[in-house]
Amino acid sequence: MEIAIVAHDTKKELMAELCISYCGILCKHNICATSSTAKYIADATGLEIERLLSGDLGGEEQLAQRISYNEIDLLIDFRDTRPDSVFDTKSHQLLRLCDMYNVPFATNLGSAEALIIALDRGDLDWRQFVNPKHNK
């Protein structure tokens, strides 16, 4: 499966902890992430992660394009949830596209863990019919 990961600066540590916890499952799949998130996770886990552009330099647009072409099977997007954080229209667009193209997504630790466990159990294998290009 093709997994996309995005984590705002305040959530990178949490994302790395998630990836460390589920490294045994994630290593069986193709992962791409925005630049600094990819580096942060790769350094913490040793996972091979395709590095896209930084989110503010077009990385989220790259993900949006991949979602639009059904090249992403799962999105994990940990956003800044502080009350003073600025509303991010790029993240909102990613989630909107996931809804449009039936791409499962997680925006918090609980939903991310549920989807990763479902991925391991084979519950997301239906994505193979939507995205036949991914490698098993």
C-alpha cells in the first residue's frame, strides 16, 4: 500500500513515536512524506521514506495530486491543534480529496493506530481495486 504522512512541526515527535511503535507494519509498505517529516521519521525509525517537497514549498500539493490520481491508499495527517494555530487550507484540501476519492485518513493518534492495525489485518485490501499500481 501507498501511505502518505504529514505532520506539522508541533506533531512531528508524536508522528515519529507512532512510526516507531508500528515500524514492523509500516516497513511492509511504501511511504512518502513531506520533506522535514520524512527526515524526522527516517532518522527515528530507519524506515525508507520517499521525501517530497516541504509542505510550504509544494509538498502538500504533491500529495493532493497523488490522491487525485488514486496513488495514495492511506493518509496520516497530524495537524497543529493549538487554539492559536492558523487554519491551514492545504491540509483541509488534502482531507477533502481523501473524502472525494475514498482514501482512508487519520488526523489523530487514535485513528492512525486503528488504520495501521486495519492495514496489517488486510481490512484495506479493497484499495487494490482502486489503486492497482501499488506493490504488495
